[in-house]
Amino acid sequence: MERDLPETDLTRARVAWYYFIGGLTQQEIAKKLDLTRTRVNRIVGQLRADGSVRVEIGLSLADCVALEDQLQRRYGLKSVRVVPRLDDELEQQRVIGEAAGNALIGMLQDGMGLGVGWGRTLAAALPRLTNSPVSAAWVGTLMGGLTHGLGTTTFELATAFAKSLGSDCYYLAVPIHLPTPKSRSLLENLFEIAEVFRHLRTADIALVSCGDLSGRSQLANTKMVADSLDELKAGGAVGDILGLYIDAEGEPVPHPLNECLMALRPDDLKRIPDTILASGGAHKAVVVGAVLNAGYINHLITDQSCAELLLKSAG
């Protein structure tokens, strides 16, 4: 028999957020928070009975709602979702990714085309698409890939999204960075590659993330980028979106890596009707701000820490 353990405000707030806002089942919450399902069920019942849902979420999430409104007005976005701040970085990525999955399900309609980027945060969106009620016409990779996989590369993610949505998949089956601008030009004009780019430019929705220049970034740890980090920083780069290294205003920095990049271009990304950036953490605030400054995306999903820093720098 389970002991009658006292519930902390933090536990109650997290259960309330995941159940009433995040849409998780009680079993999913129990696994995520290392609780028994019986305990989660009891907390949910108490929250409903004593009105604490309004109080607890008001106390812990009122700041999130205010941040959403301020960011939406500040950057002219279609929508903003700010999730609560969590201490664990991997858990924070998962929560942002799950919110992105919920947002994506709300936007997708049968027959739409979806372009996807890469990264752990985007991978966390996949469980929300399981048994999706909609079927995309196609899914495509918005950028080239790495030569080895970690479960979160472009090819792996696009395949997983296509499987979840019951759709065809178009692969930009080339390395993300080619040896020379000439080789990039040659490949871009190959029929098969040109056909993928044509599909990507007609996408209805794009789901992307962004990376900083620290060791947390998968791309920054690749040899080509790691060898160029000092040059990129000297040129004003603050991070990348779809492998394109940009400055604080979102403008591409003059560097050979950008000239050898195989990915959808920023101007083409802007033309996609709904573009979702799912990225967070205090360490990414500068590059997220750069993406917003340039207007590359029109939907933002982030966390409290990043949101607060974005508004502080904007102010």
C-alpha cells in the first residue's frame, strides 16, 4: 500500500501543467515525474476538487502567459508558447519538443507538406504525433545531414515524422556542408536534389530548431564547424538555423561554411506559411533572438529562461 506522502507545491504544479495544459495521460505523468499512477490520480482529483488548478497554474504559469503575450507583440509572431523553466536540460528539451508536437498537430491538415530540421528538441515532438489524426502529403528534410547518426539527424527525424504521419518522405541526401561552393552548385542542379528543394519551397509548415556555438550544439561539434568556430565568432556569428551561421540580427555571416551549405535558404523559409521554431535554454537566447530579429519564423516555442532573456535584451 502506498504511503500517504505530502504533496509539494512543485509536484502539484507540475502534475497540473502536464495534465491540464500538456495533455499527458496520468500514466505518462507518473513515469515522467517518477510517481505512482495512484498518486498522480489523487493529485488530479484534489486539484479539481479544491480549485487549486487555477491557483497553482496561475502562480507557476502566469509568468509564462505574460511572456507569451509580450514576445508575440514584440516580434509580430502568429503564436508563442512558453513552457515552465526546468532545471534539467534534457527534460527542458523534451518539454519544449512535446509542446512543439502539440502545436504541430493543431496546425497540420490532411495533404499538407511538412519540412523538418533536426535536433533532440524536435525528436521530442514525435511522441505527440503517434496515432496522428491527420496524414501529411509529404515530409522533407530542410537541410543536409551528418555522416553518422545519433537518432536526431535530419534523415532519421524525417523518416520518423513521415512514418507517424503516414506520408512520403523527401531526403536532401547530401552532407550538410560540402567541400566547396562549386560542389554545392553542382549538386543543387542535379535533378533529384533540385526536385527535393522544389518540394521544400512549397511546404505548408516548417519545424526547425537553432544552435548556439557551444559544445551543447551537435553541429558545432562536427569537425568542419569546430575547426571554424574561432573564425565564425570573429565574424560575428552567434549560432545557426538550418546550418546557416548568422549574426545577432539574423544576417548570414561571410564565411565559407555558409557558401558550402546544403539547406533551404532563409528567404525560402520566410515564404513558408507556418514556421515553428522550437528551441530554448538560456544559452540559446542570443541565437533565438537573432532568428526572431530576421523574421525567419512566425511561431515560437521556448522556455521561461530563454523568453525572459529575449525580452530583457529587446528592452
